[in-house]
Amino acid sequence: MIGEAIKPSVAWTMLIAAGLIDVAWALTMKLSQGYTKPWWTAASIVALIAFVWLLGRALTALPVGSAYAVWTGIGAAGTVLLGSILFGESITPLRLGGVALIVAGVVVLRSAPG
């Protein structure tokens, strides 16, 4: 797979996976407590390497602007939602509205040609 062209459908799958792993990276970075917890630190570094690799591969077949926006949207929305569930971070109607706007933007970018 390295060095080979990938199909757009595979690239989108890799991009979505990169976004989800980005969420895991953010959560493990928090759990590492400033990189003072060895196991969470290791998990954070592994997640970082994984999402950067997947994002890089996806960018070989996708437009950079759309792909980057979708990746960051998945990461931002997922981290806000899981941060509220796992860490008790506030989740207000305004924050939920922001997440809804992010998701709507991701859907529009994914659906747009080019």
C-alpha cells in the first residue's frame, strides 16, 4: 500500500479513521497528565503516529482543504462530546450547537465535488 495510489473511497475511510484516532489522541494526552503517566503517554504517541500516517495517506487522494477540515471536524466534535462524557466537561446547548455546526460543515465538505 505504501507508494501506491489509493481510491478516493479508501482515502475517505482512512481520513475518518484518522479523525477518530485524533479523538483518542486528545483523550490519551489528557489522561497522560502532561506526559507524566508512562502508559497513557505511550498510548498518546502511538495514536499520534497512527493518525498522522492515515491523514498523510488520505491526502494522496483527497483535496487538502476538504480533508483537513473533515479531519479536524471529527476531532473537534468527538473530543468535545467525549470530554463531556469522560471528564465531566460542561456540555451546554451553545456547545452542542457548535458541535452541530461542525458536523454540518463536515457533511457539506464531504458532499461537495472536488
